[in-house]
Amino acid sequence: MLAAHFSPLTNISNADILSLKIREKEYQVDIGELSIGNDEVQARLQLRVRENGTKAFIVRYRGYNARRRRYETIGSIHDYSINEAINSACQAVAATYNGDEARPARTKESIAFGAAFSLYGQRLGRKPSEWHKTACNHIRQHALPGLVDRQLRSISRAELVKIVQHQSSINRSCGLNLLKSLRAFMSWCADERFVRANPLWRIRLPSPIPRSSRFLSVDELAAIYLAAEQLGAPWHPMIAIAISTSEAMEDIRQLQADQIDLLRGIWRRPGPRDGLSYNVYLSGLAQNALSMLPQRNGCLFVSPREIKRIRRPWDAPASPVYFRDGIVKELVRRSEISGTWSLRDLRVSVKRHLGRISKTHQPQWAEWAEMLKRSIEYLKTGMPPTTEDDDVVL
């Protein structure tokens, strides 16, 4: 395989390149000629200066290269010095002359993970998007401490996957976000020629092992209610409604103010299929929790960020708050219930306690609310209830 030779045409330095002025139209500055052996000149190495201020090294062929192009971009002046651009240009011309259609890899093997991540943050600008802020925080917290001094080329796919899987074993949602963040960062590194290809391309986390559902007793449901009471709004009213009515949390978080009638203790809930609404009776626990919320139109359960955003009448309506996984973990910790449980377990347990009684049968819902109230008082005071608990057929 014959190598390419470089013959300089101008004595230009890196400082001279930075001082080149920007014109109204794009122009090129010849740096040198590239030839193979004793043959005629095959291409020229030029510096392209565009009207928007970008400066990049290019190789302009006399005819066409192996990919049927008249020129080939080496890279920006911020990524390549003159000597690095000359070496890359010689490799590209030699590959074209010898019939190698594969473009030679142009990577910077000396850059470390921490340096590349710092450059990544600078390229995002002063006002990055919220997604990029979150992505950088995930990388900075979970991946950067162990890889800050490692060379990018020396980091294998298995190492990155191991970091993601470790975080996923602690919190699957956080592990998925870390995988997306690292994939975006490594894709940017591949575009900047720091690595040959994105090692996390098409990498997915394995599906979690399905966990068997858990049945929660009345005392455990009461403990969850007291834990939500410690968290305050909006989590306390949402948990109170879920325990009292067995409705899905996705429907509860989208609850509108005009659907609640506190005087009658009714939630006028729209039907899922036919569009017809039906009444869901709210217990005294749920009514007391809802009465603590400030009066507002639209969604009842709004995040503090949305409340700060809405300051003028013409602002977009507030979106409902998300019941995050972190809130469930905090409820598990505060309730001091052995083992883990999910919102689905809570809903299924309430349904099993209620049996097959229709939701519109108000005496049964009142009886269930009384059972919860007695259990909550027992957990608060430590004194057994004065009346005998009514058993529920499961």
C-alpha cells in the first residue's frame, strides 16, 4: 500500500488560522499538496472559511475520491491542529488511491472521558435544554466518578453497560435515564471523532423480573395513609382517595375541580368507554384531605413548578402532577411495612377488601371507611378499637 506525501504551499501556523478574517462569501486557503509516490498531485489540503465563521480542514481532489466526492472534510480547527490535519489528509488520499472505500478512522485517542464530558457541556451552550441538563446530571453523578481519567477509546461497551445495570438494580427508572444520557453523550463523541462508533448503540436493559402482587391488610393500608399524611399535599389527598375508592392513581392525578362535590362527598367520574359518568363516594378521610387543598380551577393536584409558572390569566392551564417512583419509595420507608409494595398492590388490596360490592352501593363504602378510620386511630393511639371490627369477605 503506497503512502501519500505532503508538500507545503504556504507557511501558515495555528495562530495564523485563528486570525483569518471572515468574508461575505466562503473562501479556501491552500495549505499544501498531496501526492502518491512519483505520480502527479492527487489532492490539496485546504482551509475552508465560511461566512458564518466556521473554519475546517478539507481535502479537495483533482477528480473524485472513492466515495465519488470532490472534497472530503477532515474536521474543525478546534479539533485538529495543522499537523493532525496533514496526517489525516494523507491517510484519506492514500486510502482513495489504493482503492480502499472505507474512510480511515479519524479519532483522538488521547482525550479522557472527563475532558470530553467538559467539552460536551461547553458545546451545549449557556442555556441547554432541560433534557440535556438532566442527562448531564445523570452522567456527572453515576458515570463520571469512575471514568473521569479513563481514555475514551479504552472504555468498553461492557463497562458502560455494567454501570447502567448497577444503577438500574437500585432504581430502574434512573437506570433507563442514565442509559439514554450515556447513549446521547457517546453519540456526540462519535460525531466529534473521539471514538469510532457509539458503543451503546441499540443497547437495551433487560426486562425486569415480574414481581408477584402483594395483599395489604387494613392495618397496612392505614399505615400507608399515615405516611402520606406526613408527606402532605398533594400526595396525602391522592393516597386518601386511592385507599377510599380503589380508583387508579392515573385517574386520580387528573382529577378536575368541577368533578368534586365536597358537600355531598361525591366524585363525578367520567366513564372510560361509553362516556357516561358515575358517582364515586368519598369517605370522610378523603374529604378532609381534599379540603386542605387550595381552591383552584382545573387540575386539583398540581406540582409546585406549575403553580409558579401560572401567574397570568392567559397562561396555559396547569398539567397534573406525576406520582413519581420516589414518592412510593418514601411511602414504603415511612409506613415501616416489611417488604415492598406498589400502587397496583394498593388498589388490588382495596378491591379485595371491598369484594364484589358495586361502587355505587354507598353503605358498603361507608362501612369500609369506618374500618379504615378505626385502624388509623389504633395506629395513632396504640389503643385497640372499642368496637369489634367487621370482617370483609375476600
